[in-house]
Amino acid sequence: MCQTVILCQKGPTLISQCIECRIINIWHNNVLLYFTPDDLNTFKNFTASLEPEECSFPFPDGQDRLILRTPNKDINFCFTDAEWLQFQIALEEAEYMRSIYEMLN
């Protein structure tokens, strides 16, 4: 099992990195994503470029949610506005902390 350092935790999102293999884990509710440092940066830039009003749809509970599509058409993520904001902040803070850890090592 990897020894990890927590880069950021915001709401239901926790982002950590393995000290040895450098793989970055994003836990969001019951979803676990793995990224290399370069892939995380690409993912962060991609999500930051999304226009929420173009990706939001009404759900049966009456709330609009942003749909984050994946390369697999059967798997998509959905976020309320507040969850999306926390997710974006977590990605920014994790990237910042990752760069600090890189400088220290």
C-alpha cells in the first residue's frame, strides 16, 4: 500500500499523493480517480475550462447539476454548483501543495 500525503481536502473531495510512486488519488464521495502529476494538471485545466451553464441540467430533485462527461459514455459525474466549486478549489489547492512538496524534495 502506498504511503500518501494529503494535498487537500474540501467537502467530500480528498486529494492525496503517494510519496514513492507519485500517483495522485482523488476521492470524491464514492469515486476514486488516479492520475500521474501531468495527467492531474491536464484534468485540472480541462475542468477549469468547462462552462457550468453549458454542462448543467435539471435533475428530478429540482436541482441543476453539472455533468462531467468521461471518455466512457456510460460513466459521467454530476456535481451541484457548491460541489463543483469545492472540487475546483480542491484541484487548485492540491496542485499548489504538490508543487511545494516537489520543491522540498
